[in-house]
Amino acid sequence: MALCEMTGRIHSVQSLGTVDGPGLRSVVFFQGCPLRCACCHNPDTWDPAGGREVTVQQLAKQLLRFRDYWKNGGVTASGGEPLLQAGFVKSLFAVLKQEGVHTALDTSGCVWNAETDDLLDVTDLVLLDVKMPTEALYGEYVGGSLSRTMDFLVKLQERKMPTWLRQVIIPGITDTEESLRMLWDTEKRFSCVERTELLPFRKLCTEKYASMGIKFPLAHLPETASETVERLKMVWNTWNQEEK
Ligand code: SF4
């Protein structure tokens, strides 16, 4: 089978977005995720058998139609968890790289194997979701292990892979200075990390959960106030100043 005929399962394609990597980009949401984040916006991506099947060739063709609009951008693979289909994403990114397209991988870093390693060969930037600051919180609110994310970051460091850390600021859970400090310390320890993004918790997915007949675990929490994110950014900048 030619690589371009390899098939994968995707949930959807966002033709143009500004929040998943640099510039104006197209985002592919891959189907399937082993985690169950309490703040997940895309529960309809969880089922690996859901979504629709596409070939690398079909998806690359669909994406390249938007290339004139990618101002300093490119393509981001998100999900779901794109690492569950690392071989397919690798083939897609290889085609895009041949076309000179910037490729970004949005992942929790929960899978490491030979296919993941190969995928990083054709990835320009990793957006690494550090979902919780401690193993206890990770187990409670994500259903996985923080150590996998940190092990993944060690691999990224070895490769000198440009990396952005990301975390959703959830009221009463990750909006504390202790949580922020873990991220700050991580950014300082790993020179491959170029920046850290603090993302507000939003509840736009509430109706999606209802239509799927499943409970949104954080329905009782308020959305993150913009002042909270600003306050945490100020604390971050203070620590940066103190370090100099
Ligand atoms: S990793 Fe992403 S898709 Fe998977 S449960 Fe968490 S937020 Fe949802």
C-alpha cells in the first residue's frame, strides 16, 4: 500500500484557527483518546471507531486548499489524541513537509513508541498539554499519568524539539500559584520549551455532553475569569524578574 493510501480516522477539520500554534492554521481533530479529562471539550472524539475514515492523500489535498490563508501558520494535528494514529499523522506531516508546510502536534504526550519517534522527525512544533500539576490531580481529573507527559518532555528535550507547554486554568483546581509554579519550573528546566500558554476553562461543550447523554464533570464550576488569567500571568512575570 502506498503511504498516501494509508487511512486514518478524523473527527473534523477546522479550516482556519488562531489558538493552536503560531499564525493562522488549519487544525485536524483526530478521532480516539485514551484520556478522560474532566474539562474535555471534545467528548465526541473519544471513540477510536467514530468519526470518518480518510486517506493521507485525501486529507492532505483538503488541507492544502487552505494554504494561501496560512499566514505564518500551517497545520496542527489535535484531537482526540493524535498519537493514537501516529503512523497516519507521520505520513500526513511528511506530505505537508514536502510542500513546505509548518507542522504542529497538539498532544498530552501519553504514548511513546517507535511510530511516535518517527512522527517527531516531521514535526516542527509540539504543543504539550500538561493537564494537571500533580499525579494525584492527574489521576482524579484526567484519568492518566503525569509521568508520561514528563517522560515525553524529556524525549522532546533530547531532540531539541521546539515545544510550547499548555494548561487549562480551571477554577479551584489549576488556578493556584502552586500549580502555576510547577509549570514555571518545568519551563525553566527544559530549554526546548519556548513558551507556556494558560488557557481559560470554558463550558461551550455543555450541550454536546447533554446530546451524548453523558455528564459534564465540571458543569458546576464557573468559567475562568479573564482577571484570573491576567493575575497568573503577572505572577509568572514577577518570577521571571526575580530570576534575573
Ligand atoms: S486529551 Fe483532549 S480529547 Fe482527550 S479527554 Fe483530554 S481534552 Fe478530551
